[in-house]
Amino acid sequence: MQLTPVETLAAATTAAFGDRDVAAIDTYFGPYTQHSTLAGDGIDGLKGLVSSLTDDFRYEPARTIADGNLVVTQGTYYGFGPAPLTGFDVWRVEDGKIVEHWDSLTPVVTNTVSGRTQTDGPTQITDLDKTAANKALVTEFADVVLVGADYSKLADFISTEQYDQHNPEAADGLAGFGAAVENWGVQGKTLAYKKVHQVIAEGDFVFTRAEGDFGVPSIYNDLWRVKDGKIVEHWDVVIPVPATLPHDNGVF
């Protein structure tokens, strides 16, 4: 029986990145399109990345969300450089193989404004019967508030009673978010979402990946947790679009 996309991903990443089994890449990946800022395109690019990993490389998972043939993983990488990197990976699985990959990684911040880490909080997926409704809510929120920049509608989508924040520069609640936006504006980093490329949902978790500007052209990766029809928690990684990439596929 064919593995599910999540099972395929678990087997593939364990073999390639855990066991450093370069030969297993042919089994689990391909034809492979790479959008990562860190690796070259195709099977050869992936083999080159895995071959370059040092003994101190490891991955600490936080969450996995599956929506059809797309799987989002959130976690922290150790050994890609001198400092740990946290972020999101998006994987597309077709016919039992991983065929496409996007990612965004950022340095781990130990002292955050809210006191929360960039990855802590609930991990168990709930409300599976509300997946479609939660996905529709966040899609509308992205259209109206993020891309449409109508911040007067924030309370229509985000709870005024609970908004747990994991962005390292923002405090909890709508007031904390507002203060962060104001401070970013002073720094010349106005939030500007231009296009949402992916909305991936499972139960109470909805992930969006978008392009826009944050002082410079940027990749927005946001994970939203929905409860009773309102967004109550948020994790994100926002990184600049690199000037050059190790492939010609773009980051989106």
C-alpha cells in the first residue's frame, strides 16, 4: 500500500537527512524542483546538500500539517551554520515521491517580546471537521487584511480575547501586534503583502506563504491557529528574497 504524503516525507527525510543515505534520495525524491535558498535544483542538488552535512547537523520538529499532496513542516535546524535556524518547509508529494520543495529559515531568537519561543505552543491538530471553514477564514483574512491592507477588519478575523504571538518582535494580543507594526514602520519595514501563493490547512492550523515587501522584497510564511472561528495564535518567518539563488526556479 502506498504511503501517505506525511509518511513518505517522514521516511524520506529520515533516510536522507537523518541517516545521510544519499542513495535513498533516488527512492524518495524526483523529478525534483527546488525553490530553497540553500540547495541547487533537482536530485543532484539535493544529493550535494546532504553530502555536505556535518556530523552536528540535526532537525528538531515542531509541527506537521498536511493538505492533500502538500505537507508543511515547522522546526529548528542545527548545523546548517554557526547558529540554529528555525522555519518552515513546504513539500509537494506526487505518486509516492517528493517532487517539489520550498523553505524559509531564520536565526533562532532567544529573547522575544512576548516571552514565547518561535516554535512553542500547541502541536496537536484538532477540529479536523472544521478544516475547510478555517481555511476559508484565513484565505479571506489574507485577501482583506494582509493583501488588501484593511486593518480596520482585524477584529473580524483575530480574537480580541486571545492572540498568542510567536513573532519575536511582537507582544501578545492585537495591541501587541499594533505596536510592533508601528515600530516596524519607524524602521522603514512596513508590512506589505502582495500575493498569497499557498494556503495549506489541517484542522485548527492554517499556513500561508506569500510574497511582498518588508523593507525589501520578502517571503512571508505565517502559521495561524483558529479556534471558534477566530485566529488565536500566530507563528511566522519573514525573510528577504535573496538576490541570487542556486537554481532558476525562484522562491515561489
